[in-house]
Amino acid sequence: MSALAAEFGAIALGDRRLDRRAQRLLQQLGEKPTLSIPAACGGWKETRAAYRLFDHREVTAERVLAPQFACTEERLRAHPRVLCIQDTTELDYTTKKASITGLGPLNYESRWGMYLHPTLALTPERVPLGLLDAHTWVREPGSLGEEKDRDRPLEEKESLRWVDGFARVNALAETLTDTRLTYIADREGDIYDTFVEAPCPERGADWLVRVQHSDRTLVDGRKLREAVDAAPVLTEITFERPASNGRRPRTVHQQIKAVRVTLKPPARPDRTLAEVTVTVLLATEVQPPAGEDPLDWLLLTNLPVETPEQATEKLSWYLCRWQIEIGQPCCLHKSVWGWDCAEVCCTTTGASTPSDYWTEMGRAVNPGVGKVGNQKGKNELIDRVRAHRKWSSPLCNRVRLAAHRRCCARRPIARSTPPVGPGGDGCALSDCIVFDPGGPGWVVHPRPLAAQRQRPPQPRLTAGGAGSIGAG
């Protein structure tokens, strides 16, 4: 029995036949996560059965994911510290708007879908343990652009998801005797009500949040950023920042400061909030290069930070938050296509630098090729490989990844999963390319041609309204 089959062995949909069908389908989709449903099922009969399962009234997200949540909670118990990371992503069904009921607008009225707010559990070493819950909600059509009362209760705001998310993590933490949970969120989670929920109880969850409101007022009248700027330097760190978004790689030197402060509670029309004492942690870059903004992180936590080791530990915990962005097998948030394939594959080809990597791949295609050191040479190599269709070599498969990235770059689109071949993203390639963190790197999974030609009729699906799936 595979690990995935064991994970969903306890699925309970109210009928043993449904349970068996769901387990078989989840196994198929898990083995081929980047393929379409017809391609993963491998035939018309299995595909029709999959869509009938999706359309069954007893098959809900809560029931399907319940075994995964339970297994994740069991895995937590084997670790002394677990990070519980939350983030929000869009599920864009604009092109399926006519066939799916219950959708709502996203950031524009022209884009329709729903929102997903999961909690990903992983260790401080960035080993993913699974999902703990998944909150979903849909905006009301026509609600964008409406003037909203700033003094309305928190329960009427979308930001309530962050407070409720922490409450569920906190409730789980109270049931664990040998495992300490730490809730981590980005700037959207900087909500005072969350800090009030847990002033660091003995058995509750800790929290670590990036600051959005650096102008918060303290009880002594100072501002939050003013107080931490005046604190002495606790330690200094140096690391290499990789190239990204047109920025060159560079060395970053940061000073870390920490100070304990008491926040003045904001006014609420329906309640009175208590003062909260927190630790402010600031990592700020010293003397950034001319023309570049300094790389700063301003964090809040309920945990004490008194030593350099504690400071670097909390900072490393927050940097684990990026795991929910780059996409784990259980929670793909955003595509990982922004990574430079040469950087990723250098280690698997034996090349010492990206330039050597490209040169080595060029010689695998044509032994007489010279050094490939610029973008023009890379593009010529990609075109040559695509023209000759030499896909059998693992080395050429990585060239194919670059070809895929070039093709998709001409037509940029936001997506929550990697591209999967023709018809969906305008790319002419017929295989799926996926990054396997535990394997050789980028690998190619061929798509069955029959699966590409056949496409079963789509059933009319119904998107649920706001709700929470998981612990709590």
C-alpha cells in the first residue's frame, strides 16, 4: 500500500463503494499531480467515474480531506516544534463561470472564483507534515467597490479568517503535550485581536507575524518602529540574496534588534481590548547598494527574544513561511516557474555554474557547440532542441523545461499549479514538467495522446459558500 493510499484509508463518505472509488481516484491523481483528470485517470471509463464521484452529494471537501487532517495531527506529535503557516490564495474559475454556480468576484468583477485559506504544518527544518485545515469563502457579487463601514464588527470582515485560523491552531495546541505549535502569518495577519487571543499561555500556541502597522502606538506614547529602532543591536547576519525579478544577486548584511513593548489597544465600538506585551524583532540591512531598497523584516511575536540564538531562530521560522507560497504537494499556492532552471539543475548535471550548465546541455545536443554564456546562446539552444525533438535524454528534458518557460513567458498567466501542456496555457509542448524535491530535480511526465484528444463532458459543479474545513 502506498503512502497516499494509507493516508486516505480512513475516508468515510457514507458508502463503502464511494470510499473505494475515492481512494482509487486519489491514488491516481496523487501519482500524476500535474496531469488533467482525464490524463491521470488513463481512460474514458475511469474519467466518467471520477466526475460522477465529484458530483455525488455525499462527497464534500470536508469528508475527503478529513483523513489528511487527522494524519497531519498525528504526525505533529513526533516533533517538539511545529510551524503552522497560513496564507490566502485565489481559485480562479473565470473560464468556468457558466458551468459552476456559487462563485463570486475575486480582485475584479471580471474575475470569478473563490478563496482558499489553508494551514500548512511543517517543521523548522521545512519538512511538510500536511494540512491542518482549509477555510473557503466566496464574495458577494457586486460587493467590490462598495463603501464599507470601518467600524463594523470584526465578525463582518474577511480578515476574521486570520483570527479564526489562529483560534483553531490554539485549540489544537492545547491537546498536545509534547509538541509546541507556532502560528505564522504575513502582513495580513497583523490583527490586534489575534494578539489578545494568546498572551502566551502555558499550553497554547505561540505566534509570529510580520508587521503591517509599524505606526502602532505603545502605552508609553512611542510608535512601534521608533521603539525598535532605538534598541541596541543584538547580533548581525550575512547571507547571499539570489537573483530574482530582474535584481542581481548580492550579499546582504543585516543587523538584528529586539525589544519588549506593550501595545496600546485600538478602539472597538463593540468591545474593549486589553493591552498586550509583545516582542518586536527587526532585521534591517546595513548600507544597501545604491538604487536598491534595504531588505528589512519587522516581526511581532509573543515569545521572548533575549539572545542572538533566539533572534536568528525566530527569523528562520518566519522565512519558512515561503514554503506555502512555492507550493507543497498538499497545498499548491503559486507556481514555482519563477525559479531559474539552470540554478536548480546545476547540481544534477555536475556543472559548477549556470553558464557551464547551459554549455554542457548544448554539447549534449550538438558536441561541436561552443560555450553558451549569454541569453542569445540559450535561446538558440532551446530552439535547436525543440526543432530536433530529442527528448529521450534527461539532460534534454531540462532543456525542454526552458523551452516551456520561454513559451509561457510570451503569454503570462496567473495559475496555482504548474502548466500541463497544450490547450490550457497556449504552450505547444505535450508533456508535463514538474519539480520533484525528493528526486533528480525537473523531470518530464509524458501525457497519453489519447487523453489529450478525449475530453469528457464537464458536470455542473456547485461551489460552496464560506466555511471551514478541518480541525476546530
